[in-house]
Amino acid sequence: MRRSGVTTHFAPARVSVVALAAAAVLALSACHADPTPHPHSLIDAACIPGQWTNDLETLAQETADALPESIDVIGHSSSGTQKYTFTTHRVTIVSDFTIDITAQLQGGHTLETAQNHHGTVTAGWTLDHHELHFTNVDNGDYQVTTTVTVDGQGANGTTIPVPDVASSTGFEAICRGNGFTIAPQGHDDLVSHLSRVGGH
């Protein structure tokens, strides 16, 4: 997934880091300021309750693909888990995972960013014309910590504030059997792919 036309220089590496962090937080908090309804949403409230796990490798791929073309992404990976537990009216999201992105900077320098997500978020959920909405979101102890290295040299991890916007954002959702996808409206390139725990 190497990208051509690199314009990123070693000096503005911080710009690349900020872009990476913003894209990753967007993907994982599922927020977008310009919602556009999707005509093919399909969701049944009876399908949602249960335990689900997120496909983090796909999320890492989508996060890497969402970065600007000027960032020459040469690798990505994920580790850990993110679990969703939906009851009739509430959802609990437990995160303990890391997404790693590696990019090549001009001059042969290598930028590596590891973003760790840890903690528990709770919220209510409702359906409105086949759109999923979260209410009364409590970020609890959830935090995002990013560690950046350039050519193997870097500083301690930096904690990024978690945006508190989920309660005002609609999500396009499809739930069929043991598969459940959630995406912020107007941003179908960043989708959480959930699989039901114990599904066959």
C-alpha cells in the first residue's frame, strides 16, 4: 500500500503525526461534522443486543487509507481487543488495543506511530429512521495515548483528549445476523466491523 508523490519533509514530521492522530481518533470515536444520510442503511433493533468484537486489523487499514496522500504509508498493524456489549437500551465499549502506522518520510526517514486506546465508554442508544444514535455518553477512563518515533528515536507517549461528540452524531448501521457495521454519517471510509461473540 505504498503511496507515490511524497511531499512530506522530515522537518514537518509533527504535521504528519497530528494528521495521523486526528484520523485515528475520528475512526475510533466515529465523529463527522457533515452528516450525509446513506440510502442503504438496514438495521433492526432486535439484532443489536449482545456482545460484539471489532475487527481492528480492518480498522488499522482504513485509518491508514484515510491519511493524506502526501503521507507515504508503508505499513500498519493492530493488537489487542475492542468489545461492545449492547443491552436493550445501553452500550458498554471496552477498549484495550493499539494501532501502529509506519510511514516513509522524504530523505529516507521512517516515522512510526503507535496509538493505544484503553478504557471503558458507556452510553445509551436509540434508533431513528434506521440511524443509530448514542445518548448520555460517559467517556469514563477511556484515553488515547500516542507514541511517535522517527528512525527509532522518540519521546514518551502523549495522551490525546477524547472528543465528546458522539451524542450529537448519527451513525449509519447495518446489522444482519452475526455481522454489525457502524460508520459516522458522511464518512463511509471509516467503518467499525463488528462480529457477534459466539456467532456462527
